Amino acid sequence: MFRRDFLRRSSCGMLVAGLSSDLHAQSHAGGSRDAHRADSVFDVRTYGATGDGKTIDTPSVNKAIEAAAAAGGGTIFFPAGTYACYTIRLKSHISLHLDAGATILAADVPKEGTTTGGYDPAGPPQPWESYQDFGHNHWPNSLIWGEGLEDVSIFGPGLIRGKGLSRGEANEFPRAESPGVGNKAIALKNSRNVTLRDFSILMGGHFGILLTGVDNVLIDGLKIDTNRDGIDIDCCRNVRVSNCAVNSPWDDAICPKSSFALGYARATENVTISDCYVTGGYEFGTMLDGTWKRHTYSDVRKAVGRIKCGTESNGGFKNITITNCIFDTCRGLALETADGALIEDITISNLTMRNVVHSPLFLRLESRMRGPAGVAPGVLRRVLISNISSSGAVAEYPSIIAGIPGNRIEDIKISDVYLQQMGGGGSEWASLQPPTLPAGYPEASMFGTLPASGFFLRHAKNLEFSNVEIATVKADARPAVWAEDVEGLDLFRLRIPKGTAAFDLRNVRDFRSFGSAVLKDRSAESIDHEQW
């Protein structure tokens, strides 16, 4: 019921807000629409666009943008119709307005082996190409793209449909690296003052939205139903993402990153993600059409659709809040530093999760080090997590806080959290010895099935849990908390199922547990290895 209401309220909100929404969007892109003269609106049909879904309308659209730019800026208006396009080249002080019934359709790419036509060339390879995926390294090979822009916006309520875009998978056609192929719906680089509001994306290619080095961003009221990543915020500052719904069965829904794609490390910082719905549980397209058909996976754990910081993590993540969001049939929330990034000052609050197919919470510091030589492993510290409700999570992967030997995750506070796993683990799971894997791909499944039903803690310092409840649907032989190489572990009012082992502690120092209804208070300066 929530899902349908979410989209209905989103649509109603646009109607109720009406002109005020457009005015707000336009104020981010260089002035309100009412403030423009009549000749500052450039109808793409005036410049020859047909909107018949067959004719390639790119020349007409780009001609309208050129005319608006020459006039000092304006709104490019797409009336109802389907506009088949290759690369649309956005410019400063330009807004794209997709009216109700308007669709910008990513045209089919030239046949494999063709060397002319289609989307703009990706551009030459860079020395840092190997540090991140091909899609992160190139921007022009997109449906809509721009670089070095200011004061731009795209607003709805129309649709961007990426039918002709590549998903960027190595074994699929069209290959993203081939001439004339596009693999992103929207890509912006080194820009500022950007508003994306009240439109939908269906099938966004490798990235529905890829922002790299873009500052002062508002993303609000989007509905994205896609076959890879939804929204990627890479090396960006001052970003607000709100009121968005993203269905991305095969990849991440909302994903702050901090890659080396700019040729240097730049932090993603001052980011808020709020009031969003993310899922990986539905066939793409069925969120937008309202049929909500469950995706059929050979293994449900392949569902993605989450909010994640990483894995690209060269520059760091700082001053980020994630709040009032719903996770549905997807992986849990992830904070990852694998390439030397500093992650600090993160607050996560008021999340509900259902049917999480990996760990509800995954905090990982490691040393993959995909970047320039000589960089030390990163730091993950000062994270506050509160008011989380997770139910129906898979049994194999409890919540994880895991650093590596010599590099601990530090200063994590978790409070008012309910975590229900499916349970059912036997004694063989309780006796597992997970590998350390300091340089593996950071993912909750990287260690395999884990010997804890609630929390797996390793190589960490100053962890504080208060009012945390761990529950299992089925009886589980594993301890609620498994901890190794942890210095400073405080647990206040921990609730676990009766008859369940509480702890498996190995090389734990400065331990305190008190206020639990089912456990005796206990403190210890040093524990070599104890289970109870």
C-alpha cells in the first residue's frame, strides 16, 4: 500500500504545488519562469522537433539550446510527444522542461561495428582509467550531458526513457565502449547550481544520473525505474536528495561515491538524503506503471537497490545525513572506504527496512587501494546510527562493522535499533572462522555466512550500542554478537531472544554490558576468548 501511495502523493504534490514547484526549480537555474520574458521559452517543435518517436530530434533540440544560450538563457520546452534523441548538449543558464506526456527517448545505437553516428564519443582514455569503471571515466557518451555548467535544471513531469542506452555490462550488447554508444541518461561534470526535479527515468543505462564534481545540487521528487544505478553523486559538495523513489534491481539506488575520475581525489561532502524509497525487488518498469511485479531472481541475494557510500572511495565522505528512508527488498545501508578515503561525521536515522537480502548495516574499512600508489588505507569514524527498524533480513549476513588489522573503524554509536533476521543458523554456522580479506570487493557477502545472528564486529574501536534489540524468526545457535580485535565495546539494554547465546568475544578490551533484561551486568578490561 505504501508504494502506491508514495507515487500517488508524489504526483499529487506536483499538481498541488503547481507553479510554485516550477518557480522553485527555476530559481536554482538562474531565475523564476515567471520572471522570463515570453521569448525566453524555446519550444523544441519551433526548431523542427517532431516528437513522433521515430525521427531523430537531436539536431532540433540542440538548436533550441544554442538559441537559448545565445539569448542569455531560457527554458527548453518539450510539449507532449516522444522525442527520439542522441546526445543532448546542455549549456549554462538552461532549463529543460518536460511537460506532461513528454518523453525524451534514447534512440537505438548504430549497429555493432559502425564507426559513425549515434551518441557523442566517450573521449580518450585517461591515465587513471583503471581506477574506476568505464562509465565513471566518460561523460559525453550520454543522452543528456554537460561540463563546466552553472545554473541548469531539468524538471518534469515528463519522462526520460533510456531504451537505446547500454547497461555497461561487459558481456552485453551494445558495448558501452563501442563508437556511438551511450550509457548514461544524465551526466554532468564540474558544474554548479543544478536542479533535477519532478520527472521520471525509465531504463537509465549504466547510470540514470551521474554527477561528478558537481556542487550545489537539488534532486527532488524523481521516480527512477532502472536497470543499473539510479543516482550516483561522485566527488560532489552541497547536495540535497529528497522525495525520490528508485527501483534498481541490479545495482545501487542512491550512491554517493568519491572516485578518481576527475584525475584527483575530491571528497563528497555536505550531502543529505531524505524521505526516499529504495528497492531492488521489482521488475524494472513496473514501479512506474504501477503494476509492481516482483523480480524473479535465481538467488534473491542478487537484489541490490540500496543506499551506499562507495565502493569508489578515493576522496572521502564527510558531513552526510541519511534520514527518513524506506528500504524494501534490497541490500541494507553501506558505508565503504576501500581506496584510502576518509569517512567521518555521518548520521543515519529513521530508516525502515523490510526483506533485506544482505546485512542491514554494513560498515567496511579495507585496503583494496584502487588508485595512485603510495596512499594509506582510509579512516572510518564518527558515525551515529539511530531509530532503525529492520525485519525479515536474511540469516547469513548480520550487520557488520569490519576494519582490517592495523586499521580499525572508530567511534560508532548505534541506538534505538530493532534488527530481525530470519535465523535458523545451526552449530556449524556458529563455529565458522571468517577470513579477513583486507583487499576484497567490499560487500556484506564477502566473508560468506557469518557466525553471529545480530552483529559481526572486527577490528574496531569505541563502539557504543544502546537500546538495541536483536530478534530471529527461527531459533539460531549463533551468538547475537561476535567480536574480534575490538577495543571499547559498550552495550546498554541489549535485548536478545531468550535461550540465545549472547557473545563470542575474542581479543576484546574495555568491555561493558549492562541494563539487559536477560543478561547479567558485566565489565572486563581484557577478554582473550569467551563465549556466553
